Amino acid sequence: MKVAVIGAGYAGLAAAVELAAQGISVTVFEAARQLGGRARRVDYLEMALDNGQHILLGAYRETLRLMRMTGADPAELLLRLPLQLVIPGRFRLQAAPLPAPLHLAFSLLTARGLTWGERISAVRFMSAMRRRNFRLGDDIGAGKMLTMHGQTGNLRRYLWEPLCIGALNTPLETASAQVFLNVLRDSLAGSREDSDMLLPLANLTHLFPEHADAFLKSHGGKIIHSQTVLAVKDEAARFSLEMRPGTEKFDQVICAVPPQRLAALTANLPELAQARAQVGHFSYQPIYSVFLQYPAATCLPRPMIGLYGGITQWVFDRGQLNHEPGLLCAVISAEGPHQTLDHDELAQRVNDELRATLPDLPQPLWHKVIAEKRATFACSPDLQRPGQVTPLPNFYLAGDYTAGDYPATLESAVRSGVKCAQLILESP
């Protein structure tokens, strides 16, 4: 059996690793020079920046499993911290070292920046959702759901809104309440370890993709870089991948490209019409990463802090995380007024907001803005997402946009790739 995987993001690599581990001959085609898709290293001034600053969770079981399988040790590559949301001078929540569900209740009841009534309201909300098994009869906007359950004021402002935007990359009012509840179910409401934050200590390409590449090579697979697959044709129970130059034939195909590329790539496959129609209705949300290089002695009070009242949402200290002294990375998720600013204006705005919280912060030496304008699909209520199985036998779809409980995250991408591989392994 010859299997082709189109796309070397986390979804495609997860599928390839799972197949190669079972002795399947797999070839991965990647249009870019770098591995990782929308979670990759970006080289700048002899430094390894990232296209986005991802936070993993302890609940990311498949991602952690595949990291270990390929020799990427999570203990060395990820800083594990108890869940902590800190907005200096405004809000602080930290998971308590207690067994679930006491760890969550204690954390909410001791959160700083909330009134006692707001803390009780948060506990009651999570208890009510747990009794419902975190399921809604009908999906609605996350903002509307929170209002219905009295999650307002600072509770909404400092806790639920940052969590929703950070996880779903979609504004609270237009985000899917059901998907948000899925995230809460498997993180905050899971075991104490599930809610742990895992902050990368290496660039995103090294975190898993480079280890996956080495694993594939040692198991008879291969990745072909800078090779764009232009189209796929179904030819007598085999698939022909058209490239420049030449074509190559495979028995099974896993299509792990971004949803924006699906229409052109599968235009010759009428069986994929429904999937093309579904992604054709997608809208997209951006993620901006603003890197600010300060003098080497500059550091944050902790590896990650939140900001409120401006456009900046989270700030990461790359000196504490990636051995890049003085380098801070500000993350701005979802749409907003920041999109109207040019990169110099945006960097200055972020610097001003940082100085409002950290008044002793010096002026940056340089800045770099990485704007992923279609970073994820907008995770809106009742969004119809294509499944991994398609009507075309032996042709599968992988990616964080495919059907699943989670929004567009590394874990949802990895899970989709693993599922495609398992379907091939189980096929007659």
C-alpha cells in the first residue's frame, strides 16, 4: 500500500507518523520549505520566531503521545504550569493542587479581581454545565449563553472572554457556545493535569514536525519539501497526484491542506462537492504575533501575562521560554481594530500598552509583526465541518477544520490526522 499525505502541518504529520509506525509506506508532500503549516518556525535576524504563540494543555493527549512516539520529550520541550490566568493589577486565577473537581472550585472561589458573588456564580455555572454533561440542546453564541447564566461583569471580562477568544479565536458574541463548552469540559472540568498549561520551550517546528520528519525517515517514509500538489485525479482505483513536474500514483490519499486550498486541489473529484461547499461557507479569523526585542535584562514577572483594555491580549516572555533574552511576544487573537494599523503602528501600540502595565519597560530595539490573516476558521454556532471520511473511497480529509469537538487547535489537527491513519489501517 502506498499512501500520500498532502500537507506537512500537524495534521498531515500526525497521520504520516501513525501510518509509518505500522510499517505503511507513506510520502508527505509539502509546498513550503518549513514544516508545521500554520504552526511553524519563522526565521528572522538569525532567530527562530514562531508564526503564532501556541499554548498546549495537559488534555492534549494525542499531541503528547505522538511527541513521545517521535522522540520529542514533552518534559524537555514544554513548560508545564498549573492553569494560571494573570492580568497584573486586575485579575488572578490559579489552579489549586487538589484533586478534580475541587481544584477548579477552589480556584474560582479564590480568584482575585472578582466579587464574592461573581466567584459563586462561576462555580454554579460550571456545576450546571457538568450536570448537563456540557451539552446544549441548540448551539448559540457563547456570549448569549454566558448572559443566560449570569456570567457578567468582571467574571465575563477577565475569565470567560479571554478563554473563549484564546481557544476559539472567535469573538465571544459570535463564537459557538457548544464548542466553548467542549473546551471547558476537557480542560477546566477535567482532571487537574488536564487543565495544566504547556508552554513551548522550543520553536513550533522543532516541537513536533522536525521529530516527525526524523521518525518518518527512520521508518521508511519521506517528506518532499517545496513540492506543491496541484490537483488529485481518481484513476482506476488509484490516485494520480499532479505536480510540477510530473505525476505520481498512490493507493490512498490523506488531504491535509488548509481549507482554502481544498477547492482547487479536489476540483477533479465530484465526490468532494459537499466538502467543498461546506468550507466555501467558512469565514476566517486572524492571529497577529507582535515580537518586541528589548534589552537582554528585560523580563516579565512570569512567562505569560494577560493585558486588558487595549488590543493586546497575552504577552509571552521568550527569554524565560525560548532562551531569547529580552524578547517579548504579544498575541492578538480574532478580528479587531488592530487590523487597520500598519506594522509599525501596531508595534508601537502594543509597546504603549505594555508600558502602561510595566512602566519601567524600556523602548524596544526592534520589532517584527507576523500576521496570519486567515489563521483559523471562525468557530460560529452550528458550523458544518466536513468529516475525515469522504464519499470517495480511500480519500480522507485531515486538518483542524474537519469535524470534531474542538476548535482549530494543534490537538484537533493531530486528532484528525490520527483518525485518518486509523481508518486506513482498518481498511480491508
